[in-house]
Amino acid sequence: MSAASSGTGTTAFVALVPARYASTRFPGKPLVDIAGKPMVVRVAQRAIEAGAREVIVATDDARIRDAVAAHGFDVCMTRSDHSTGTDRLAEVVEQRALPDDTIVVNVQGDEPLLAPGLIARVAQRLADDPAAAISTACHPIIHESEAFSTNVVKVVLARDGAALYFSRATIPWARDAFAQDRSRVPPGLPLYRHYGLYAYRARFLRLYPKLAVSTIEGFEALEQLRALWHGYRIVVEITDAAPAPGVDTPDDLARVREIFAKGESS
């Protein structure tokens, strides 16, 4: 589906939705039914609502291709041996010969509750900063359960909103406050949880597969550190609250189905 919509954004962008059938925890996840449509189609609709001028589902599976095409969305078949989702996006950029200055938003195929407005804002954040190669999102951390969890990725920001570093560690570390009490986050600590929604310039996606894996990326298991290590600028859109959760397990799917059934998906 390439027709422009009456979405929320003002910046022209292409939304790429990577979707793999194989999954260790939840095989066939992109095709699970949510209120009468496959989940990956629900995600593609979110991208249209955000104002994407074009939405392309990137997959290596014919079952996903057929289901997406049946609902009128464009599909790009990609290789099955990509080591990262970003490599899959890079292949789509090459296959479709997207111009270098195209803004490409990676909309994960397992987030049917993703707010269209956030997609549009992340795209706009990149458009507003010509020096940046990537934009992403974060929200303030308030609860200590997030602050000290290694499953929660944190991001430290510069004054202008550029990412200085991403880590699973608690950064910045409130030395004096945490020495006295680690049961709460001290007021005023600029502690942000990274949210994995990305916009890229197509030029960067063409370069990405050629970038060497960095040591810090390997230890932290955070792919975005490769870009920082090689000197690429990442700017960050700060949201007020945590975005809606994605679908990683059958229990997550049950909760999302309930939200759609109640008409609360918007």
C-alpha cells in the first residue's frame, strides 16, 4: 500500500515492517489473528495512520507475504540469513532503490498497539536534524523495578537530545542518593528508558552492513551502539509515558486481543 494517508505526521517517510515467521518463543507470531486481521496487518495499519507515504512489509516467508498482500499491503521478500533486523531493512532499501535522503521508519511487526503519533514524531525528529543518521524514542523512568533491571535499556542524552550512550546498566548513576537508598529513583535524575522505535536515513542503512561490530555492542548486546561507536549521530524523542507493550508471548497476545475486543486499541 503506497497511497498517502491522512495520518498525523508532516514528514514524508517510508515505513518498513520486518516480519519473520520463525520465532523461538512464538512461531508464526506475525500471522496470529487480532480482531479478524493478522497482527502484521494491524501494525501496517498503524503506520498508515501515522502518515507513512508507503508501507512495506519485509519478510522471508511466503505465508506472511500472501497474508499481507491479501490485505492490500506491499511486501518485499528478503533473505533468511540476516543477522539483524537492520540488515533486513538495508536489503529492502537496496531492492527498492530508495533515495539516500529517504526517511525510513522501522515499525516492529509485533506492536499492534503502537501509537501512530509516536511513529510520526520519531520520523519528524530525524527530519528536523540533518546531521543525524538515526532517531529513536525514550521515556522517563520512575519505578525502581525499571531503573535496576538489566532487561530495561537506558539512554543518556546530551543537552540537544542526542544519545550519548545506551546501556543495560543504571545510567546515569546517582552516586550519593543510591548509596543511601536504592529503593527509589531520586527526583530530578534524568533516567530514561529507551524504546526501540527507529527512523533512519536510507543512506545510513546502505552503510550499516559494512560497519564493523563494536566491542561495546557485543558486551551490552545492543545493536544501536554500533552506530554510536562509528560516530553516527542518534537523536531521541522523549515521550511522557511508556508506549503500549508488544506481543512476545501467547499471554501478551491474549491481553492485546482483550484490548481490541473492548475497543480500546486507539
